[in-house]
Amino acid sequence: MKIFITAFITIFLAELGDKTQIATLLFAANKDYNKWIIFSGAALALILTSAIGVLLGAALSNYLNEKTLKIIGGAGFIVVGIWTLFSK
């Protein structure tokens, strides 16, 4: 249960205010679109991307140890952060 709560809180906080949430908000702002369809599409997309992440992480863990994966993940976040800071 501890890993469930940790994963939930981490992903929940990471997703708040990101591009995905903003895109969903913009779709929902259109009065012509059914809100349940938007919610269902967004939820299914997030479930699918999470499933890909779990499967990829499980596959990579067969070849790389946990510390190496954490270093790669951390470095990836740093690179994206620097790119975001210096992009137009």
C-alpha cells in the first residue's frame, strides 16, 4: 500500500498544471463537447501512458539496476528542465 500511495501522490502532483491538464481544460471549455467523453478520453490516455511506463520500466529493469534507472530518469528530467528554461 505504501508504494501505491507514493506513486499516486507523485504522479498526481506531477500532472497538476501540466500540458495534459491544460489541454483537457481547453477541450472541456468548449460548450459543444460532452464532458464525459472528454473525461473518458483523457483518463484512457493517462491509463495507456502509465501502462507503457510500467511495461517499459519492468523491461528495462531486466537489463539495468534500479540505481542506473534512477540516474537516467533524473538526468532526463534535468535535460527537459534545462531545455524548457532556454527554449523560446
